[in-house]
Amino acid sequence: MEYDTIAAISTPMGEGAIAIVRLSGDEAIEIANRIFKEKSLQEVESHTIHYGHIIDPQSGITVEEVMVSVMKGPKTFTREDVVEINCHGGLVSVNRVLQLVLTNGARLAEPGEFTKRAFLNGRIDLSQAEAVMDLIRAKTDRAMNMAIGQMEGRLSKLITSLRQELLETLAHIEVNIDYPEYDDVEEMTHNVLIEKAGYVHGEIEKLLHTSNQGKILREGLSTVIIGRPNVGKSSLLNSLVHENKAIVTDIPGTTRDVIEEYVNVRGVPLRLVDTAGIRETEDIVERIGVERSREVLKQADLILLVLNYGDELTIEDERLFEAIAGMEAIILINKTDLPKKIDLERVKILAKSYPIVTTSLLEEHGVDDLEEAISSLFFEGSLEAGDLSYVSNSRHIALLTQAKKTMEDATFGIESDIPIDLIQIDLTRTWELLGEIIGDTVQESLINQLFSQFCLGK
Ligand code: GDP
Ligand code: ZN
């Protein structure tokens, strides 16, 4: 397939970092050649790197000292011709090179467009493309590993084997219907059907079970810090942000113009509500009442409730405990450097099973314990990176949910002994839904597929 040539800055725009302008498309090499001084890039071998200078062909002025990689399709990520111009300077020079590339025939790539091309050109399947898109947005190492795992096709493999299972089941049914006299074909009894359906249903359920964790890893736990005025909420936010560098990922093909307040606490990505939001919640319970505030807080995956060690518990503190009932929370008793006034026994009663952590943010004490508490809250053995196929994409989740439903219909049908060709419909639908996850929307009839797979002794 042929598309126009796209270009973008494909490295994070940090100071001092090497920045790359990447081009992909039929004219990638030609366009790069127009602005490269030393030699003809159209005559070099594929997959070679060349030192030289970028010039503005109109004025003849030298703009940048660069290394240029020339890679001819199809052995590239997009399967198209790809050129990468490595610039040493900062933002200004890389932008100048990009401008030149754009004025000499390339079009600015949309975010993720390189990946889209890899998909359109058949280099990767849909779930892999989506994994790369997740990667582009990945906020932490863990989320990144998950995305890479998916990209490597774990999810695809699992889905493919489930579809195979369904296909074989369908083939058996088909044979029983069409050739009832054929004895050497195993009789597809309802019992066998139930077993097969149960297996597929169970596997789909397992996949769905990981999806919430996947979502959390990818999007970050939305975390709200609450507490009375002056207990140290802002200090807490600051120390979390300072101790845990916000994460940037190094993904080719993305221009990054959105910077979000994410922090990575021992592998747990937290999406801290912005400071404005936090200030809003300061007196939230008082302002809008327990019921309303519960609703606001319900949006959060994690609450950090801050108390003051050097002060007595107040009715406001108690109300905050009421407001967070039933939610994930950690209780922070801050300002332990002050003389104790708080009633710790009472705090323990109010906190029920919530972890309690004591800190002195002023003396930078206890933040470690808080991080430990956050991490063990979410990684208590339930998430062993690398072992599972995490489902992290909302489209996949929707399709899996539908597939689970159609498998339930099938199972119900089998149990109530309805005619087997009706059960076929649900199984076929499940097969199609799973196919959509890996981008395999087969046009040809399923029956043809079935019979090419299931050779009937001819
Ligand atoms: P917020 O109103 O809950 O956001 O509280 P701030 O974070 O703005 O802190 C209020 C005041 O308490 C500031 O003067 C902080 O420096 C101070 N503070 C924060 N943490 C501690 C602590 O651990 N010990 C002491 N003594 N003061 C603290
Ligand atoms: Zn504050």
C-alpha cells in the first residue's frame, strides 16, 4: 500500500538529549536527500548510518550536524522506507530540521501514526498495534512491561488458541449435523459441549479479571489526598512528586505535548489529582456533606487521609473517616515531630483495617513507609508482572465482556437442551468477537474456514 510520507520528532524533548526526526513513506529517502549535504542518500545501502550536515536547500545555509540512518522497507517498523535524522542540538535545532523536512515534502505525523502504518502495512496485528499505542501512553515501567508483553503477542496467542478451540467445537457440531451417519466422527454430546464451553468461558473470565489491573497500571491509580486544613496535604503531594520522578517514555513516533502529573511509587502509577483539585477537597466534607463528598471521593482508586499528630482529633477528622468507608485508603498521621496530642487508640478504631503510617514530612521521615504501604496495597502477590496476559485496552475489555456473555448464552442453551444448531450461533458469535480483538474480521464464510481446517477424509 502507498501512503504519503510522514515525519515527527520521535524522542522526548529533554534538554541535552539526542533528538530524532523520523520520516516514513515512499519519499522518505528522497526528502531527506534534498536537505542532506554530503552525499546522495538515494545511493547508499539500506540500514546504514551517515554523518553529515542538514542544509536549507533554498538558502544553502547549513542548519545542523547530524547522523542519518537510511532504512529501506520492508525491513522497517512501518514496512515503508524510513529515515531517522539524529540531531545533537536541543529543541531549537531539532525543530528546524523538522521544519525543513516538512517544507520539503513530508507531512507532520499524527500521534501514533507510525504504528498505524505498521498495522495497515500488515507488520503487526491490531492488538499489537494497540499495545504500541498503550506503550506510547505508558506511564510507568510496569505499565510499559505490560504493554510490551502484549505487543509480543501474548494476548493474541491466547485469543487465537481460544478461537481454535471454538472452531474445532463448531466443526464437530457441523459434522454431526451434516453427516449424522458418519460414525468415525466423535459424537458431540451435550456433555462434551458443556465442558468445552466452560473452558472457553473460564479463560475469557480470567482475561477479564486481569483487565482492571491492566487499566490501573496504564492509567494510574487516581489518588486523592484529603485532610483538614494545615495537616500537610500539600507537603505530602510535594514529597511524593519530588521523591518519585514523573515518568517519561521514549517512544518513537510520538510528539509529546501533554505532560501529566503522574508519579511512580515502586511500580504503582499514581495519578495525583492536581493541586487545584486537592485544595477543593480540603473542606469538602464540611462544604457538601458526607453523602455528596462520598460521591466525589468514589471516583478515586486510593485515598490518602492525613491527620495531625500534634493536634487532637476533631469532628472533621471523624467525618472524613465516615466519608471514605468502603474505599481503598491509607491513613497518614503526619507531624510526628510535634508533641503528641492525637488519640492513637481512637485512630486505630476509626481506621479499622486501613494501614496507618506515621510521617514527619517536615523532617522527611516516613515517606518510605507510605510508599511501602501503597505498593503492598496493590501488589500483594496478585500482580506478578510477566506471568499473565494483561488486558489493558478498553475496546478489548468490551469485546471480551460480550464474548463472555455469548458463551454464557451458549452454556445456558446447552444445559436446557435446545437444538444444537442454535448453540452454534452463540459459539460462532463468540468466535467473531474474539476475532475482532486481534483484527481478524473474516469475510469468507465460517463454514469454508471450518472445512479447510477440518478435513473430512475426502
Ligand atoms: P495542607 O493545608 O494540608 O495542604 O498543609 P500544608 O502541606 O500546606 O502544611 C501546612 C503547614 O504544616 C506548613 O507550614 C508545613 O510546613 C507544615 N508541615 C507539614 N508537614 C509537617 C510536619 O511533618 N511537621 C511539622 N512540624 N510541620 C509540617
Ligand atoms: Zn494545602
